[in-house]
Amino acid sequence: MKYKVNGVFFSATGTTKKVVSKLAKDLAENLKSDTYFHDFTQPLNREKSLKFNDKDIVIVGLPVYAGRVPNVLINYLNTIKSDGAKAVAVVLFGNRDYDDALIELKNILKANGFKVIAGGAFVGEHSFSTTLAQGRPDKMDLEKVSRFANQIHSKISSGSGQEVVVPGNESYRPYYKPKDDKGEDVDFRKIKPKTNEDCTDCKLCVSLCPMGSIDYDDVSKLNYICIKCGACIKNCPVNAKYYDDEDYLRHKYELEIELTERKEPEIFL
Ligand SMILES: Cc1cc2nc3c(=O)[nH]c(=O)nc-3n(C[C@H](O)[C@H](O)[C@H](O)COP(=O)(O)O)c2cc1C
Ligand code: SF4
Ligand code: SF4
């Protein structure tokens, strides 16, 4: 059968995009198939629902937020439907842990009609940091992505459509919560980036914010929620976006000093 390989992903700081793009390209080469990509990072691209069929292999990629599938994406993910398509679930985590994110994504895809035949958890530079898992996915990670593509190809060629088993709790653990200096849970919803006087008003952050939250006329203003995705912070050409919230900065610092040991990608077939 001639398959089409589809890469469908959300990627605020580009690490998920790197892994899904490489996996889709390598798998399509193996299968001599065409590729199609749907990047749903921007709100406009979450207005269109998607439907796949038995000629499709769909690689769905997300970052891990608080050990889970980002909750703001669940409604959209439930509009991606399958009538007989195979799926590969991919999550990117920032060298802490992916906890129940992979099993949650697998279950969402399964509930929407996909046969989930493979899953992978890869490491990406942490959204909060430029030193934690710096530069990842790197060359070694991308070689593992290629090997994963070969293994998926072998599974498909052998005719095995067996559903993958991935680690995690079927009763998902609660969203991972950072602690304040008294050991109490921090309410991250209150934390928002600030803008300093270096801002040149180029509007890049307005076009990148996955929540469409940054006000066009006053880029220091947010009209909607902030998910702390890092897109405006990491991409501002003059580093004008920053956080000054003590709890955020403490959490970032703790992650940076505690998680120096390199975690490796994990794949499941
Ligand atoms: C709100 C938020 C929560 C996060 N929670 C986790 C986590 O629980 N474990 C982890 O290892 N990384 C966590 N990360 C880091 C991202 O999963 C990681 O950096 C990922 O590579 C980002 O993907 P992207 O570049 O496609 O946006 C979190 C990032 C954000 C923004
Ligand atoms: S990307 Fe940076 S410089 Fe450009 S408008 Fe946003 S904050 Fe200002
Ligand atoms: S305002 Fe918040 S949600 Fe929007 S790009 Fe910046 S960090 Fe991400």
C-alpha cells in the first residue's frame, strides 16, 4: 500500500517540530511516500479539524507541560479524527520527566480512532531555560530519531498493526506543580512575561504567541492567558521579554541545578 506520512505538531520553541519533521522525512523516505505537515502552534491553525484514513501514517508531536499533554490543546486534539489511520505519538520533554504525557497522548489518539503503533519521548531544550538540555535535540538525538523511523518502517512492512504499550499511569497523575520557598504549590497561571525598554516594537512576539495573547498595539500587554511556552522570550531579537516573578525564577534555577544529568530519548514499538 502507498502511504502518506503526516507530521502534525504543536511546537512553541521548535524542539518538537525538529523531531517530528526528521521522523516524518526519514519514515517517508523508507516508505517511498509523500509527506504532509500541519503545524498547529498558531491559533488560526487550530480552527481546521483534520481527518485521516487507512492510507495515512500520522506522527503527532507535543511538548510535555507539567508532566502531561498541554491542557489548552486537548479540545483541538479531539478534533483530529481517524478512520483506520496509524499514528505515532511523540512527546518532547525538557530533561525532567515526561510522566504521563505519552500515555495521555496515546489514549487521546486511540479514542479518536487511531491505531497507535509506536511512541517516543525525546528531549528538547527546556522552554524556561537556555542551559537546561541546551541545544537539544542534538545530533545524537536526531540519530535516534532516524533509528526510530527505521523501526517503525520495519513494523509497518511486517504487516504488524499491533498497538504500542507506553509507560505511564492510566489514572493520570495531577499536573506537576513547582513549589514556593515555603514548600507550597505555586499557581503558575498568575505569571506573565514583562517587556523592557529595549523592545523595538517589531511585533514578532505578537505573531509567535500560540495563545494569540500579546496585544498588537501594546506588546507589553496580554489580552488572554500565558502558558509560559517560551516563544516570545526565546525569539525576541533584542531579549526584551523576561520574567521577574520570584517563584518562576526559583523554579527555573532549581531545574537548572538539579537536572544536569543527560536524559536519553525513549522509544516504544
Ligand atoms: C509550562 C511548561 C511546563 C513544562 N513541563 C515540563 C515537564 O513536566 N517535564 C519536562 O521535562 N519538561 C517540561 N517542560 C519543557 C518542555 O517540555 C520542553 O522544553 C519541550 O522541548 C518544549 O517543546 P517545544 O520546543 O516544541 O515548545 C515544560 C515547559 C513548559 C512551557
Ligand atoms: S519580539 Fe521583542 S522587540 Fe519585537 S515587539 Fe516583541 S518584545 Fe518587542
Ligand atoms: S506570552 Fe506566554 S503564551 Fe504567549 S508567547 Fe509569551 S510565553 Fe508563550
